[in-house]
Amino acid sequence: MYASTLTILHLAFLLLPITSLSPFPSPLHVPTRPPPVPANPYLWCQLPTPYNWTVIDSSHVAVTHPTTTPFYLDYTAQIQTVYKSRAAAKSSLLRACRPNHFPNITPLKVIDTTFGLGSDAITLAALHATSNHPLSIFGIEQSPAPYELSYAALDHLHSSTPHNITLIMADANTILHHHRNHLTNGTATLVDFEYVDLIYVDVMFPAKKGSASPKKGMGMLRDLLPAVNVTRDCELVDLARAIIREQGGGRVVVKRDRKSPTLSEDKPTFVVGEKERVRFDVYLY
Ligand SMILES: C[S@@+](CC[C@H](N)C(=O)[O-])C[C@H]1O[C@@H](n2cnc3c(N)ncnc32)[C@H](O)[C@@H]1O
């Protein structure tokens, strides 16, 4: 009896300093982050000078540069534009990404390996929503600046328009590599779904020689991204194709500048928008 009372007292004593410390400072807490946005609780990256973050209002966070107006994403406005635009419904993007089949029950599963500012993903999701074939998009973005902007915009959009888009900050080559292993060996994967209808790849095109970096959107963010690495980009396409092939069907769509070479030694099954500013190399399985 005496011994057990002692043990309880002992335990209580041991726990005291721990409980007195609570609540624990969150390991995710970053003190420099200005309230109340961004929505993303995971990071608030430091941008290289002269770029900076600014809070526009309670729901918008923007990147600033001295030579331009603050840049932020508004997916609600973008979706409205897509709905109004007849051109979008006939766009090469939509034609390239049209699925092999339309499952009646489940949404089409898409991995956007290069989410960037989410423009293509949002356009596709909006167009599919109107055609009664909803998409479920798993987005991957490697760079903190576009990731932050897109994450905040997705979060804001969700409050008015619930959507099926998740976004993680990671290297898509690594994620696809693990997913491929998962399909063959059953090891862990971060991808939300087993079967993927479409893997979308839109790596940065090399900057045009002599052109000053445009200070808007992706042009502005180009300064904040790692240099183009064609070997890595080709590996990404190879991995995407291997996954779709090995799972037994689906498509890989690779967006390219009109004059850029394909990112694979194999010829695409077909090309959409060959004569336009950008084309889409489609690999069908
Ligand atoms: C041309 S942008 C994509 C634009 C996007 N499709 C849109 O509509 O906004 C290319 C993006 O892919 C990202 N990226 C390139 N390689 C990647 C990789 N291996 N993993 C994850 N993101 C990658 C870059 O950081 C950049 O933000």
C-alpha cells in the first residue's frame, strides 16, 4: 500500500514539469508568419530579395516585387472565367486530358506532378465539373513560393466551393518513384489513390534568350524556382509512363513549348495543339 502510494506520488511528481509546460510550443510554429493568413500551417518560406510576402486581406496572401503589383491567386475568379469561356471548353488542354473512359461512380484520378500556380489543374477541374465528370486531383509542387500561393488559394476556394484537389510540397520524381514501388511491392505511397487515370507533367520551359524575365505569374516565379534540369524532367516522364503502363492503362500528358523537344525518347501516341504556342504530348496505354 505504502509502496503503491509512493509510486503514484512519484509519477505525479515526474509528470508535473511536463504538464506545467503545456501547451507545448508547436514544432510547426514559425514566429515570423504574419496573421491571419496564410492558410497553410506548414511553412512560410523566406523569399530571396527583392521578393517578399504581403498579406492582402484576411484570405489572400501575395508575393511582392518592387517592379510589379502584389501577385496572388484567386481560383474563384479563375473558375468563373473558365465557365464563361467557350474557348476553354475546346482547349487543347482539355482535349489532351480527355480520359480513355468515363467511370460512372468514381471521379477521374489525376496526379498533377508540377502543380505550379495550379492554373491547369483548376481549369481542368472546372471544365470537368460542368461536364458531370468530376476530377480528383493530387497535386505535387516542389518549390515553396508557388506551393504557398496555391495552397492558400485552394484553401480559400474550399470555403465557397468544396473541391477535390489536394496539394503536397514534394519532389514529384521521388513521389512517383515510391508510388511505382508501391504498385509492385506494396510499400508505402503518399499518393491518394491506387489507380491513376492521368498523370500530368508541365515542367518549366527553358527561358527564352535575351528576354527579360516577365514579372507576373509564372514569369515572376521563375526567379524563385530551381534551374531547369532536363535529365530530371525526362526521368519524371519516364516514371509517369512506367506507372500508367504497369497499372494497365491510362494516359500521361506532357505540356511542351511548341519548339521544345519531347521529354522522352519514344514518340508520343499523339500530339494535341501542334501548331499552337504550347503543345501536349499524349502517351496512351
Ligand atoms: C510550368 S510550371 C507548372 C505550371 C502549372 N501547370 C500551372 O498551370 O500553373 C512548372 C512547375 O513545376 C514544378 N516542378 C518542376 N519539376 C518538379 C518536380 N520534379 N517535382 C515537383 N514540382 C516540380 C516547378 O517548381 C514549377 O512550379
